[in-house]
Amino acid sequence: MQSFEKWVREIRREFHQNPELSFHEYGTQSRIMSVLRELGIDCRKIADTGVIAEVRGASSGPCIAIRSDIDALAAHEVPSPENHEYISQNPGVMHACGHDGHMAIVLGVARMVKENRKKICGTVRFIFQPAEEVPPGGAIRVIEEGGLEGVDAIIGLHIFGDVDVGQINVRSGPLMASSNRFTLKIFGKGGHHATPDMCIDPIQIAAEFISALKPAVSRKVDISDHVLGFGTVNSGKQFNRTPDELELVGSFRTFDDNDIDIIEQIMYDLLDSLMHSYTMADLEGVPSYDLNVYRGYPVLFNDPLFTERASLLLKSKFEQVNTHAKPIFGAEDFAYYLQEVPGMYAIIGTRNIEKGIVEGNHSSSFDIDEDVLLHGVELLYSVAMDFLKNSGEYLE
């Protein structure tokens, strides 16, 4: 068999050349299963396009799951001197978020676990999950279809382009944010600009809402604990006519699920106040509004005890480990797994200025320093093996 490093690197490149969008990862699924079977590991399909596999040790013990996401993004990859050997062969689709690396890393861990099976007390489950990129995501389906049954803990990682290669970032508690989308329709009274007294302008109401919302939220939720933005505003078709309605779409993210309720209530209170201030005695039923807040992935919350023990292990094995990393506003459906069982999610860096690896995730020029692959294998394998030996120190 090839050297381990070359094997992992070539698997990553193969996945990179053949990216597939969320819940369409049929070729990816097939290749994952073929690699696992080549390693002598039983596997099966889950969540339509996902894969689940297990390696049981020589004796009984706890079970830890290791998860990789497998989907790609709708982006056209830009050629570069670095990627010319493995650029995407699927036009308009690319692995711009490191999931190709995640799959190679977890398959590398699977190979190491299989080769050392006789030394292991317990079970390692491997979850290759579809559709992380598109809420509601694939994690919920994996859970609903029994992917966590019998699992005592779970771990995973994410490659990040704005973190230096060799750097590991973890923290107890919230590591990644919730993601939430809202749509707002405001209904006014249309008419000619020459007769403003006969109109209720939904654009003017929306302008006041947009101007007032961020300051209002910042008074209740610390500015470092949330982000909020407006994505689209659509209204009207005629330059000299007040439109009848307007639609506004935006999103916000928080590090505390309770803050979602606070922000939603602020929206309702502000809109109620605006409706009252724009009401006209001779016009009934307007202005009015329809607000819908769609909750996406929840806050990704690392189990404190598990993370504390894993952090001590990582600091003993790696030079660059930040165990009090600043939470980031990215969101991940790995959060759903951590609502079910204890565990930890880690961020691992791939930025390498000397190699020209400098683009952030989701860029059409995103690439990874392939040194991150062995780094990730060692991280996940070390934590998994230590957990199987010392699960009592990880769990309450």
C-alpha cells in the first residue's frame, strides 16, 4: 500500500476533482464506501447520500463517533499554480470549504483505527454526512436515522483558511454561532407621489426599521455577541408611484440561543411602534406587516468537561493549540450532534503565505496546505484513542 501521507493526499485530491452539491453526493458516497471496503471496514448508507461505518476494537468499551461533512459549494474554481493537478472537473461546483480535506482526514483516521484494532477497547463510528452547507442540513437526518444510537461522544474538525497551518483552535462552550434568517413584508397604501397625504409609504417605514434595528439590538445584546445584516429589499416598479408593499430579507447570528428570542422580540416591538406611528385615521388595515424568523443551525456548544480533557491532550501533542479561541460567527450543523451527546469540535488552520495558500473559506480560489491532512488525522485519532482508554475523564 502507498505511504500513508501520499494515500491521504491523493484521496483528498480525488474528492476535490469530483465535488457534488448538497444531497447530490452520490459519487462521493460511492467512493467513500469503496475506500472503506478496501480497508476492510463495513459501511452502509445513511441520510440518502451519506455513509456510516464502524470499527470495533478487540474488546468491548465505549463508542466515539467521528464526523466529516462531504458536500461542496456552487462556485466556479479559479485555476492556480497550486491546483492545476486537481482542479474541479465539475463546472460551477467546487470544494471551497475544505470538506474534501475533512473526508480524507476521517478516512485516514479510519485506516489507522482499523490497523490498530487489536489494541482498542471500544468502538469508533465514522459518519460521512451530506448537506452541511444548506440548512436544515444533513445532521438532523443522520440523527433521525439512528446515526448516534449507542454513541457516547462525538468529535469533528473544520479546516479554516484564515488560521495558520499548524494552529488548532478549541474552546469550551460556544465555538460557532447560530444562523437565522428573517423575511419581512410591509403593507402600505400605494398612490401617486403628487398626493403623499393619500399614501402610506412602505419604503419609508422599511428605511426607519433598517436604521433603528441595529442600534436597538445592540442595546440589549452585546455588539461582540451578534451580527445582523440586510440582504435584499424589493419594492415598487414605477419611479413616481408609492408602492403598496415591500419585502425585506436579512439574517442574524448569535452565540446564545436565548439572544435569538431577544432579537426577534425587538423586531416585533419596533414594527408595532412603526405601524402605530404611520397609521392614518381614514385608512383602515394599513400599515401592517408580516414577519417570519427562520431559525437555522443552533449555537455549536462544546461540552466543557470533554473539551477540557481533550485540550490537555492536544497541548501535550501539538505546539500551537489555543484552548481559549475566540468564538466565530460561522455556523455548523455539527451543533445538532452536540445537543445529543457530549463532544468537541475543533478548528484547524491551513493558511500558508509561503505556499500561496491565503484565501478564506468559500472563495473561488480556496485551497488547502496539504500538510493539514496529517495534522487533522493525528488530532482526531489522538482524541478518539484517549477517549476510549479514559472515557470517565471525558464524561460526567
